[in-house]
Amino acid sequence: MNTKKRIIFVDDESLVLQGLQRMLRTMRNEWEMEFVDSGSKALERMGQAGFDVVVSDMRMPGMNGAQLLNEVMMRYPATVRLILSGHADQDLIMKCVGSTHQFLSKPCDADALKATVGRASALDAALQNETLKKLTSRMDRLPSLPSLYIEVVEKLQQPETTLEEIAAIIAKDIGMTAKILKLVNSAFFGLRRQIGSTEEAVAYLGLDTIKALVLSINAFSQFEQIKIGGFSFESLWDHSLNTAAAAKLIALAENAERKMVDEAFIAGMLHDTGKLVLASNFAEQYNEVFRLARENKREVVMAELDVFGATHADVGGYLLGLWGLPVPVVEAIALHHNPGKTIHKTFSPLTAVHAADVLVHESQMSGTGISAGFDANYLGELGLSDRPDVWRTTLRESTA
């Protein structure tokens, strides 16, 4: 059985295609690759043979990358769709929202391209659930990676970037700036003084927290018009904020390194994005989820399995994984209800988010089903069976 990933690369410049072929020669044992010089040729070839991934340049004559991936989405929704774009392509990028799984900045080096395609492939292998794939292929409202976040990340990759420069990028988006300042000055962060500018916010919160806020505010804002009985956008936002804060505190209590603490916070912010995606695309079915959870006194996640054959964690992990977020963050999102599925049996952002989600639900019980408890077997494998009471006390003291 052939287990190689089939990938088609599309670029109108022959020299670029030749460069890609040379750059990716070492991947021939893992990938079957084809290289074509136009969108029309790509569609013709995809009609003849199935491909797992399409990687397209943005600016091409005739059919540009945005048009190609829109067509691929309609014809072959299960194919992972990646775009290569220059910084001047912002207008075209907006036309790709919903049809592109991830943007890669040009010039793209071999390691970044390999890592992105590899990550997409690994997620695909981890989520070999045909029901999930069919479910996501039917969605027309998907969370898109905000161009503001892409710009911040690109700036951070440049040497000697200052906090002032990052703040200036964020300040260009008036709506995002307003939401960040409102959140920073809310009781959530408990500041003793008013923060009046993005520069102050960036300096106080740090870049990783700011990046997490940009991602999560953008993801939530795409779905804030949802009106579903039993589904409260505001409650989910509050739960996500509290879970992020709790995950960070739990990671700190376990003396985790700074990077892990930040990843726990980001994953906590985004862990329930799958609920937004399911509720916005399948409102009627999600009403049924809440009905089943209430009437049968079951967890919402089990009711989701009954109705969709997949859970919000599956959907969130699958879609947000294609954003190219760090693997520990994606793992925490995808497995926060089933942490025992991980092959990494040490404390990680997954541990922190799993614990935080359980503890926050304990204090935020609503009328929709029951809350899942700790995965005792998982905590036992990590040697952390005695820690939940410590974490509970830590969170209680932080809000006292």
C-alpha cells in the first residue's frame, strides 16, 4: 500500500519550480511530488489523480492562487490547500479566506515548507476520521489566520525588532486595538492602572500573550454574530479567557519553562474554537447537541460525537493545526478531552489545558450537560495524581 503523501506545486515561474524540485529532493521517499506552471494545468492533473496537498504561488497570470484554491476547495475539499504569498499580496489574501488552510511567506526556505507540509500530513494521520474530513469539507465558514498575526510574526523574525514596531503594526487595526485595550483594562488582567496604548499593552503583557490575543480575538470575531439557542458567545469567550489564565497558572505551578507557559496560555485561549466552527456552520445540529446533553445529562463532547461523529476538539485541532501553530499548542487543542492519546507522557501544555478546562468548568457549571473530570489514568502516567488539589488551591488563591 502506498502511504506517500501526494503533493502538487503550482508556480508560473519555471526557475521557482526547478528550485523547489532541488530543495525538496530529500523528501522523495516520503512524498510523491508534481510541479506544474499554471492553475489550469493543476486542475487538469488533479482531475486525473488524487492529491493530498496543493501548494500554489499567489500571483500567476490567467488564474491566480486565490482563484485556484477556491476551485480546489469546491472540487476537492479534502485536499490541504497552502498558498505562497509575498507581503504585497494582502488584497489577494483576503480573497483566500475560507479556501486556504495556511499562508507561507515568500521566499520560503526548505525547512519551513517541509515543516508545514509535514505538520499537515501528521495531523491528517492523527485525525484519520473520514467523518471529520467530510464534516470540515462541508463548512463554508472556517477560522482564517489573521494577516495581522502573519505580519507580527514576520516582523519578529527580523533581527533587532522593537516592541514599538510590533505595537505600531497592531495599532493599524483599529478594531483589534480597541478589543485588546478593553481586555487588558478589564478585571481579567487585574491591572492597578489604566493602559492607554498598544505600546503599553505590548510592553506589559509581552509578545507571546499579545500574539495569543490577536489570534483568539480574530477567531472569535469571525463568529460573533452566531445566534443559537443555548449557545452563548460571551460565555464561551469568558470560559476561554479563564481557561487560558488557569492553564498559565498551572504551568507556572509545575515550574514549566517560559515557552511552555506561553503555549499553555495560547492553547487555553483557542481550545474551544471548534465549538464556534461547528455552531456557526451547523446551527440546527448544534442545537441538537445541547438538547441531548441537557436531557441525557451527558457531556457536550459526547453529544457532539452522537450528532457529528466528531468533537469540537477534533475540529479545532484539525483546522488550527493547519495554521502552523506550535505542535504542543495544536496537541493541547485537539486532545484536551482525551489527553491519554498523546505519546508524550510528561507535563506539557496539553496537561495544563486539560486540567484548566476541568477546573474552570467546575466553577462555571451551566445547564448544558455535565462536566468531564480529570483523566486519572493520564495524570497517573505522568506521576501527577496528587496535583489537582494543588492546582485547585492555586486558582482559588489567584482570584481571592
